[in-house]
Amino acid sequence: MLAACGDQPPEAHTGEATAAGSAGPGDITDGGEPDDGALDLVTGANDATDAVMSISYSFRLYGIGVLESEMPTLDGTVRMLIAEDGTTSMLAEMEYPVTDSLGEVISSASITASTDGTSAWLILEEAKEFQYGLMTDGADDLLDPVMGGVMYEYMIPTPFQDEMNADHLSYEGSSVVDGQECEIVKVVYQGGSMANWYFGRTDMLPRRVDRFIPAGGGAQVLELSDVVVNGEIDPSSFELTAPEGYSEERYMSFLPPGSEAPAWELSTPDGGTLSLEDLRGSIVVMDFWATWCGPCRMVMPALQSIHEEYGDSGVVVVGINTWEDSDPVAFMEEEGYTYTITLDGDAVAEEYLVTGIPTFYVIGSDGAILFSARGADPANEEALLNIIEENL
């Protein structure tokens, strides 16, 4: 799966839906150095989780503290298969309550979402809808309804990098999760958000995570059970078809290639403005980004390289700052990036159907869309370069 961020700054992991915050039971106030024993546990969990090639489990997603009454308890199952090339297939099914106009629960229904790394599918039982699409067309959006039940760490390399680089780690004792004795590590992330991780004592795999809300006194909990690691999973089981009687719809979250790129005019750091029309005659590489988005930061060196290599050949790289909560100008200066950026791009992002960042568009010299993609994927960089070379 591609690494990308949603439309709000995350409180903990970049690219993962979370309700994490900066306060909770045993809140840390001294901001001290990470505890060595806790760091050893997180490092061991990182290595153990990274070695998992397939996993299936049941989950429960629920709230504690102030969130106990505010969020419904959701149950479901997940299975994942990681190919040798790193491609991740995932299928998740989640049961959720159906309520009437008064908010009373009258029944339950299921959501099933799946991907084989190339395509994605979504089955909505209550609406009798089946949606599908290519990941390159943004169909990873179809996975969003079930991602709360997906322990994302099993799907990505160096899964606990954020935790290993956290501002503070501390060992909080042990607890039993689904019959497994677990070691508890409290994490205060860079930026102040907090979570408690529960790692199996015998296998060091994550069994539960509590993500605390900023106001304190509550957390969103993802708890796993019936965990089976490195069992056999049929790759074809991730390909879904429409149940009988369901409507079918192909999903795309990008404007189509060949269509006219919507016009925009945005402010620049020097107090001026820049419009797409100003750039007519050039090949324009547009990158929707934010300073808080880890995947956005991952792709910026490649964008700088494109700027340096092709800037004199009629190629303009424009970083359209979007969904920002910090100072993008200071960030660019600190990192030494010199390509053009524009500010306050939320409305433009909406017009370009941006649902996650980084999102890229390449606009031809005639103003037509040549290419679009999303996420920090090396394939995107290669595709950008190919499109540029083909259209110079």
C-alpha cells in the first residue's frame, strides 16, 4: 500500500487513522529521555513485526474513559499477506450498529474492504453497494471505512520507527490480552501525542494499542485476538466480486488524464500570487503537501532533484501547501528546498479531488492533465520522470 496522509494532521503515526493525544492515565510531564528498557522492547517489537509475512486476527475497536460512551464498539476480522516484493494484500470485515432516526440501535451491518496491492474493493451491506478501482486511481480511499480495525504496523517496513524516535518511552508493567501476557510501553511522540502499546511477552508482536485523546481522560483502543502469524493465505482470496443485487461503481479520486486542469491562483511566500495560467507553456509538477505529513517529507528530495535537473528545461515544480497547521515557509528554508511553493491550497485541493497527501498532478504545456498519483511510492517518482521526459 502507498504511504499517504489524510486530510488532518495526525496526532501520532503519520498515515494512520488515530485518536491519539497528549494526555491520559499516568501522563508524563517531565519530557525526560526514553527509558532504555522500554526502547529495547519497542526495538524488539519492530523487528518481530517487520518479520511477519502473513497475519490474521479478530479485533475490537472501542473507547475508554470519556470515549466509552461516545464511540460504538466495533468488531471484525483482518487478514494480511505481504509478498516478497513488499506488496501488501489486506482484507478487513467490520460489523457496525445501524440506528434509527432516534439513534436507537435496530440492527447491525457489515463493511468489507480489500486490496491486492493493485486494486481495491468495498462492499457496503446496508446500502447494497459494491465499489472497486485501481490503487493508482486513488482507490485506496475505499479501505478507509475499515482502517480503524487494521493494525497498520503489520503492513509497513520499520513499523515502529515513530516509537523508536519518540520523545519519551517508559515501561508500564504487564497485562493480559487475549490470554497473552503483554509488556506495556507508554510512548510520548514527537509533538506530544501519547499511546500505550501492548507487546506479547513471548513473540514481541503488538496485541493492543491505546491512543489517548488530546483533552485527556480517554482513548481509542484497538485490541487483537485469535492472532495467527505466517499461516497460509490464498492470494486470490483478496479479490472481491459484487454480491448479487448490489449496485456497482468504479471509483476514481483523480481528475482524468487529458482533461483541462482547473485554474487556480494562490498566494506565495513573498506576498505575491501565482496562477496556473502564469505557468502556461511549461510542464507543471503539482505536489499537494503539508509539513506534518511524513510521506510528504519523504518525497520532497525527489521533487527538489526534479527542480534542479529540469528547471531550465521548462519544468516547474510547485508545492501546493494544504491542510497546514505549521509554518511551511520556515520548513522549506530549514530543509534547503528551493522549488516554488504556494500557500493556503485547501480549496484547490478540493477541486483536484485530493483525499490524501502527497498527491501529484503533472500538467502539460497546453494546460491538460498528463498524470496523477498519490503517496510516497518509488514508482510515483519513476512515473513522474517518465512523463516529464516524454513531454519535454
